[in-house]
Amino acid sequence: MFNAKIISGLLVATLAFMYLAGWWVSREPAMLDEIQQSRQQSADSNIVGYSTTTALIRVGETLLDKSGGYLANDIMPPFVLLDNMPAWELGVLEMSRDLALALRKDLSRSQSQSSENAFLKIAQPKFNIDHRSWAIPSAESEYRQAIEQLYLYRAELMDPQRPNSQFYARADNLRDWLKAVEKRLGSYSQRLSASVGQDRLNTDLAGDSGARQSTDSPGHKMVKTSWWKLDDEFYEARGASWALLHFLKAVEVDFADILQRKNAMVSLRQIIRELEATQQSIWSPMVLNGSGFGLMANHSLVMANYISRANAALIDLSELLTQG
């Protein structure tokens, strides 16, 4: 009997410890003050590209160094049992990958025939390793190497004696990255909206009578997110919105002249405001999935609303940048 009490006590203590550890590592990071500080530093030194590069660096470092570190590739309990924070990390990573690619192929190149930046050529592929890879190489080691290359790229941006690294703040470069962001947000909006199930018509070929696709698709289909995936979809979109907020605040500095000339600064700030609403505190212990007009809240639909509004404003901003 005595041994049974000891074993029961140890079991309860172990479960309590695992619960507290899981809660601690699942806390989402706050918005980064360093981005605001980098904005001031960039304004003082007049270095175009400093804020955007710093935002990508700090978002990447936070992904790795937040409470509990990087969790998506952990294989030991209790961390292997968690899914909300790994989903959040994937959202952050997806937005970081898009910006790293834009830096490599557009923002750091003066024209289509110019050479790639040597640092970004190394950094961008390293962000693309499987986020669940845990050994030889681990995801963390690859991401840290990518961040190291970004530091080197930023250092050259600030050194007038080393002109090999440049950041070109042009309307077409910004528009190309925003187009990629539009598609990313559109995907999140659709996936979140599927939380209640929708009978969707097939609009894949709409708008072009000569368009074709590889295989036939039904005229409509029922789309509904699995109950087991609801929280994953929610937290992935929340993580992506968190990362995008920092990137857009950096864009507000590096592309200030262009945005003001296009009278588009207020449009960018409205997008930022919509995305800030996605980071409000969640007071429920779980992601609720009530029907659209039911008694219970539906967190996925609320998130989809904010993201859709931000995406609509993003499309308008892209149109403003296209105009002369």
C-alpha cells in the first residue's frame, strides 16, 4: 500500500509537471520592441533595407529562442504531444520563407539580369528545410545558419566600402512580395472558413473561356476542416499574422518614400491594424468551433474575418503601387 501511494504521488507530480511545462512552452511571444528600435536606427543612419532585414532576423531568432525554444521537431514528451505552438511556428516560418525568397530574387537585385546576393543565396534555401527535421541536419541549425547569413547581408548594407549587398526599395519589388502574401492570406482565409463546412462551387477556371486543367474536377464539393485540425489551422494563421505584422512595420520604413508618393501609407497602416486584431488574447482554454450564427463562438471564423479584411486591403495596396 505504501509503495502504491508513492507511485501514485510520483505519477500525479509527473503529470502536473508535464502540464505546466506544456503550458509554459505554448505561450506565444509578444510583439517585438526591437523592430520599433530598428526603425529609429534605420531612420538615423538612412540605410534602406535595414529595417526589413532586421525584422526577418528578429522574427527568426524569436522562432528559435522563445519560451521552450523551437518545438516543431521535438520528439520527447511532453513536447511531442503539443500541436498548437508547432502550428504557430509553421505560420511564422511560411511568412519568413516568402520574405527570404523575395529578398533573394527581387529586393536585393537591381534588374532581372543582375547577380544574386551571395549571402541571400545561402540563407534562403536554409529556411526551406522540413520544419520537423530533428537530426543531421536539424531544422534549428539550418535556420540559425540562415540568420547568420542575414546578419552578414545587413552588415554589408551598412558598409559604404562594400557595395556588393544592396536593397532596392522600388514599387515593383514591393508589389511582387505583396502578391505572394496575398496568396498566403487567401489560403489561410479559406482554410479557416472551412471550420463550419461549406458547399463550394468550382471556380478554378472562371474568367477565362480557354483555360484548361490537368484533370476534371466536380462542379462543387463539400469542404470542412477536421475537428482534430481546427486548432492547427487557427494557430498557423495566427503565427503567420504575427510574423507579417513585423514585416509590414519594417516595410513602412524602408518603402516610406514610395508609399507616400503613391499616397498609400494609410492603406498599409490599415492592413497593420487589421492584423493586430488577430493577436488579441484568447480567453477560452481551447479553440471554439460554434456554427456561424449559433450560441457558441467560432474562433476560426473571427480569425478568417480579420485576415480577409487585411487581404482585401493588401489587394488595394497592390493596385495603388501599380498606378503611376
